[in-house]
Amino acid sequence: MTRALIVVDVQNDFCEGGSLAVTGGADVAGRISEYIEEHYDEFDHIVATQDWHVDPGSHFSENPDYVNSWPVHCVAGSDGAQTHPDFDTEHVEAFFRKGRFEAAYSGFEGLLAPDEEVPTGDRRVGAAVQAGEEEDEDAVGLDDWLQQHEVDEVVVVGLATDHCVRATALDAVQAGYSTTVVRDLTAGVAEDTTEAALEELEDAGVDIV
């Protein structure tokens, strides 16, 4: 089987000190880096997603309900949208950005970012990232990319368990990928919604390890 690791939204705004921080987010970033260092040779591909909002409409709100609307976060090109410094991106092959002009929880809504704009390999720390006002009609989506690389098994980790990890894993299993979520490499917004999300994922056929 061809395996891919999908690292979901390990970004500054979702970690402590960010505008929409998840408790334990920074710790998860570090644990994911350790996991990749120890297991990268077990994966054929490692990719990551980023929330990358330009104008997501009602997804942003001054009075958020924390269900369908949220405080401003991960604005395209901002420091909050960048990957957390404890997430080592050396082995990340591609990034997929989602949510420019709408709410987007699943990594499968993301589009492949240009190589020169993402924090992979030897990218200079602090290098500018352009927000971009329009989406490229020819941009490759995550599912297309995985199919092009003949991936049939995915492992999903990242933030947050009960939102973007959940949505990404559900879309993965519904698209036909053998899908696993590593629980210790995720962190959720709330305990009750996290437990509900994990139960939903198991019911959908996702392995929780």
C-alpha cells in the first residue's frame, strides 16, 4: 500500500497565543515533529494543510457562536496562518490551503500551494508569503494529488480533533482511503465534542489508534 501522512492545520493561530488557540496545540506540534522524525520512512508521502482565509464571509464574526462562526484566524499571509515553529516541516512534500473565500474544515477542500510559498525544506525563516486574491482554476486538490501519487492509505494528525481533523478524516474514508487518526497527535477544542468526533469517525470506518 502507498501511505501518506496528512498533518492538519498546525498553525500559530490554533496553538497557544493564537487567536483561536486549542489547549495543547503547541505540544501536539512538537509531538508530530518527533513522530515524523521517527517514522517518516514508513510513509511514501507527507503533506500538510493550512487554513488560509482571505474573505470567508460569515465564517468570521465579532460575535462568534463557535459552531458556524469564529473569531478572525489564519488570515492568508499573516503570522497566525504560518505553521507553528515546533512543527518541523523538513519532510513535508506539499501544502494544501483551504478556506480563502468560505469556511473550509476538510483538508480535501484545500488546493496545492506553490512550492516557493510554503515552509518546506530550506525555506528561509520569516520569508514573506503572499496571500493571493484569486484561486488558480488549475490548482490541484488534495484528493487529486493523492490519486496522482497512487496513495490508498492515509494517517491524519493535527488540529483540531473535533473540527478540521474530523472533517479531513471523514472525507478521506468517504473517498475510499484506508484512514487512521492518531489520537495522541491531535488536540480538540472541547472534551465532549472531541469524544463525539472520535466516535463518529470510528462509526464511519476510521481507525483510531
